[in-house]
Amino acid sequence: MPRHGAPRVPVVERARRRLAAALLGTGALAATLLTVSVTPAAPPAPDREPGAASSDVAQLSID
């Protein structure tokens, strides 16, 4: 008699899904580690303290 419930997934398909999940997890972990470890390319502006909130509105600099 056939079993009721979810259809059986072939072994190859199950392996492909596990590989895809592992690669997705590895990519997410790598992206997180890179985000934490890489420093920004540009230093903060000289007239601002590091970590200060920036404005969305452009302002002219009077030099």
C-alpha cells in the first residue's frame, strides 16, 4: 500500500537542496564577517565628530 503524506524527494534533489542551504548560510556568514571587519574607505569629515548623525540635506561649505 502506498504511504500517505508528502511525496518522497529523490536523494539527488535532497542533496542539492542541502548544498544550496549550506552555500546560502556560508555566504550570509561571510557577508556579516566582512561587514564587521572592513573599515570605511573615507575618513569622517573634519568638521564632524566620528559617529555623528549625518543630514540628508546637502549643505554648502564656506571656506
